[in-house]
Amino acid sequence: MLEEFEGTVLGHRDGHGFVQRDDGEADVYLPPNEMRAVLHKDRVKARVVRLDRRGRPEGRVVEIVERPEQPLIGRLLHEGGIWLVAPEDKRYGQDVLIPKGATGTAKTGQVVVVQLTEPPALYGQPVGRVTEVLGEIDDPGMEIEIAVRKYGVPHEFSEACLLEARALPDKVRAADKRNRVDLTDVPLVTIDGEDARDFDDAVYCEPMKIGRGRSAKNGWRLLVAIADVSAYVKTGSPIDIDAYDRATSVYFPRRVIPMLPEKLSNGLCSLNPEVERLCMVCDMVISAAGDIEAYQFYPAVMWSHARFTYTEVAAILANTRGPEAARRKERVQDLLNLADVYRALLGQRARRGAVDFETTETQIVCDDAGRIEKIVPRVRTEAHRLIEEAMLAANVCSADFIAQGKHPGLFRVHEGPTPEKKEILRNYLRAMGVGMSISDEPHPSEFQAIAEATKERPDAQQIHTMLLRSMQQAIYTPINSGHFGLAYEAYTHFTSPIRRYPDLLVHRVIKAILGKTRYQLPLLPTPGEAHAKLAKRLAARVKAPTARLAKPAGGTPKDIQGWEAAGLHCSANERRADEASRDVEAWLKCKYMREHLGEEYGGLVTAVTTFGIFVTLDAMYVEGLVHITELGGEYFKFDEARQELRGERTGIRYAIGSRVRVQVSRVDLDGRKIDFRLVRDGEELAARALRDKGIAPPSGVPLKASDKKRQSRSKARDADAKRAVSPVQALKAAVKTAAGKMRNKKKGPRA
């Protein structure tokens, strides 16, 4: 008998699927006929029945172990007298049949939430009922309403949580200040983006002498004050339970789903200017070389002396005699001190060999109706990096404090590349003639050295992308294996407890160590069969570290098991938030690009696959696919070592970093996909593009007959692409056309 295993079904929009195994082994392919009786996210027991031509395992579902209660979201359709809902998430490969009396108040075309009443079977579609009407597909914010349900993001606080939040005070009370250091006279300030609403960190820096007498050396005292969320969110309280369930705030364009109720996130726990706030402080002594000579943690009460924006601080640091500096003259020296300690920390970062690649992040600017106005790059100024280095320093101290206190807690672990990724990277560097490689146990400095050595090459973008892709994702775990990318032996998250649950746990552990007590995790079930099952299932989604460096410090095996499950939960929900955010951004970009069908843009190849190249447009920072069939009339072969497609006849190559010119040819809103068509460069094609849009060429030469036909065809293509036609309507039209041709054929030529 073949060995059986458990796992989670991952559907694919093309009808097949995979079983993601709980034991961490390679995913098992499920052909379309196996997917008929199961749904995306089902928990199943399966077995491998054969290997395909490429040696990949193909499976058969033996038993459905568990079917999640998560509802489906889709559009209600009425076709041929039958009501059905087409799932918005195409990984659910089957439409859901809706009985006549189960549509509720929903109307045709509306987006609805469906609860299944009958599961799918080999010879029958799933059946369900409409439980909620979300509205029309073009309603403002509909993409967010869909995403939060599609990914199961908790978006409504429990009544008990809201009741507890309403009972909290509106300001810091005298009793709250007991046993806290009074820092209200220290000019701490916040530095955030223009659109920030919650402020969870404040900073202050002043020069100081380290040591005594002649041996004293110059340095700084750096204070990082973080909102003390743990003072208000008690372990096991209704607010705490809801916060743990969410694990993180989720950020969408124009909307945030916070981890904490607004009274805390924008009120009591937000370090707003000129009000008293409770905080936890990391008080550091930093040398001129950027080394942290000493640190201490303590609870305090603070008063934010100013709310700065990144733009404002960057302007002041660039010109201390400018208008921005004149408006904030009492704080200018403090900002200059912060800039000085930042440069010292930056120098230390370079010496320890931390990876520091500059990547372009984008920001979607929407109008009042939620439609994209433009997509612009986020400009990282010295002010951004100043705050980043201060936060990194506080996080490192937090990790060291927990490790020294021998108390279990969550570390932010980022491991180096896996053996497979190391081999792929070595082959790539060799194929590209870089002349440098990585060792068997690479240090981050090796990656940084390669980046520095190749930054002037024309293919630098391609090389740096491959360096980044060779690394693993960071996770939360009580097993400290260090942070590879930042080159830290121990690292954690301390600086954002308003929006990240791991940071709140770190605050509680630090307080426990300061009070010489132990912090217990009461939120998870008592370790046992249910607990082990939860950890096992979450581990299938987030790979645990190799633990080659250290075991968890302190705590019983049951305690450590609880911390491992908490880390897996927070890591998995961090991925969930990222996926939901990306889904909304992709939806908005697709909707935006529908208005630009047929237009041409320059772009950069950002990924290469066996089936084509992904291109990011220069002007819009939108990514789309140029399918391999659009690359030209020859056979293209994928070179895995070089990560490129090469034409066998012409030798033309498309690799990461290649510049191309493309035309927007198709937008699939449901699939969140944008297709491009490659455009050949040259003056003739540029003139033709102008003619196709009805614009006379610069020479003033009138349009040729062939150009007029081309222009007409181009307009017809654009009109067809913009006209939404359902598959049923398309089928009816095709049948009608075919029938008409048959009738004409029978009648014969007219007299």
C-alpha cells in the first residue's frame, strides 16, 4: 500500500491543483479530475500514485479530513434559468449553484458572500446560499471588501473587545504614571510619513562622552521610546484575543484594518504631539564607531515635543538655513544629532557586512472614489534611513536583553540561502561571468561585496535581483538563528506594538525580565494533540529555521511549544496580510490599465520564466506578462543558469534588466493579470504607432491605405477589449453566427 499523507489543497485557476504536504515534502500535483470533489484550502489525506514525465509526484485524494468554514465571494449570475455564483478567487475551480429561494436580496451581477450547503462531488457542482450582499463590482472600496473575505482577514472587532476599549480612559491618569521614569522634559519627537495616523515610536539624541578622563571618547545617547501597548492590553483580555487573532495591521491604499481598536491605535497608544503618553524606552549609549556600548530598558511617561514628517526632516538636514529649519529652529540641533548617530550606525552596518540593496517601492495615489490617479515611486530620504537605523538598534538591544535574561520569546529570524538556492546562485554568477561567488556557509558580506562589485555593470539590476531572490523569508520563532540579511546574531521586533503582535509579546517579556518574573502564554490551547496539530499545520505554510545555532533559552518544553505555535501563527498571518494587500493593489492596477489598452510604454524585464517575461513599465510601475508566443516567430529556450530566454535563430536574449518596449494588449480583472505585446523599436514603428492613434506623423505624410486599415483594426481591438462579454454571451453569439453561415450556405448565391 502506498504511503498516505495529510496536507492542504491549493487550487489553480487552470483547473488543476496541488497538495501542500504537512511534512514539508514537495507539493503533490492533483489533475483536474481529482479537483472536482475538493476545494481550494480543503484539508485532505492523499497518496502519490505516479510520477509525471519530469519526475514530479502526482496524487490522488483518499479522504477529505476537514473543510474550512470560510465563505466564498463571487458575482451572482442568472444564465439559462439557473442562478450561480462565479467565485472571485479562481483557485476555487467550480461555480456554486444557488437554489431559487437562496439568493436573498441579491441582484444579478452583484458581489455576494456564499455559504456552501452541499460540497462538490465528482459528478455534481457545489450548492450554496447567499449570506451577504457586498454591492456592485465598481463600488468604491469593493476590492478591499473582497480581499478581506477572500483571505479571511478579521475585519470586525468582537463586541467584548469594543466594550473593553470604550471603558479605557481618554488620557494618561496619575495612577498610570507610578513606577515610571518621567521623560516629559526630554524633547522626544516622532518622524513619520505625511499620511501616518498612528505614531508608535519617538526618538531623541544628544552627544556625550563615553568613559572618564583622558580615555573618554565621543559618542551619543540615543533614546527610542515606543508606545506601551502592554499597559492597556492585558494578557488574555478581549482586546488581546482579537489582537492575537489579527496578529498584524493590514494596509491597503486609502484604508487600514488595524490590529487594535481605534481608541488605542490612534488615541491612547499613539504618541501624538503635546500629550502625555506611556512608553517603553530603549536608552542606548553609542560610540563614534557606531557600536552599542551600553543599553537599558525602562517604562516611562513622555511628551512628544513635535510631529515631523520625513519630507520635512530631509529638507532641514539638507539646508539648516531654509524655511523648514526656520519654523523648527528649537529642534534643528536635535535632528542634526540624530543624523550624526545615524551615520555612525550606518558605518557599523557596512563593517559588519549587512546586505543593503536599494529597491524601488511604489505608492498608489487614489482619488476620492478610490480610483488610481497615479502610481509614484516612494523616495527614500536620509530621514527614512535615520529612523530605520534607530529602530534597528533598539530591536537588536531587545533581542540581546531577552537572550541574556534566558527567557523564551520571539526572535525575528532570517536564515541564509538553502543549499538549492545557493547552487542556483553559484551557477548564475558563473554563467554571467561575475568572477565572484559565495561560500558553503556564506556571510552577508559576501552578498554585499558582489553587489558593490557589480553595481556599475549594465546588468547590475539583474544580478542584484538574483541575490535577493536567493534568500529566505524572515519568520518569528523562539529558536534564535540570527538575522542573515542584517548580519545580526540576534534580532527581534520591539518598535511597532500598535500594528504587530510579536512586538507586544516582546514588550511583555522585557517587562517580565525587569520585574524578575516569568511571562506565560495563555492564549493558545494547552499543549496536546490539538496544539500539536495547529503547529503542524502552520508549519506547512511557514518553514521553521534549522536551529543550527541555538536552542530556545529557558522555559519548559510545553512553554517552548506554545512560543513556537505563536511564532508560526504570527508569521502565517503576516503572509496573509501581505497577500491581501498585494491582491488589492493588483486589482487596482488592472482597473487602471484597462483605461490604457493599446498604449505603448518602455519597461524593464523584472522576471523571466519558461512561458515568457514579466515587464515593469517605467512610467507606471505596473508589471505585466509578455507571453513567449509574443516574443517573435522563433523558438525561445529558457536558460535557468542565466535566468534568460534566448532565441535559437537570432540569438536575441531577454533577461532580468533588459529594456523593452511593449503595448498593453489585455487586462484580466478577475485573474489580476495584465498582458503586454512586445513592440519592435525603430522610427518606422514609432511613426506607425502615431498613425494607429490617428495622429499624423511628424513629416506630415498622409496615411497610406494600409495604415488606415491598421488604424481601423487597432480601434476595433481596443473596443473589443473594453467591452465586457460573458462566456455565455460569447457562446450564444458564436452559435448565432455559425447558424447564419449555415443558412446562407443552404440558400446558395443570390440572383
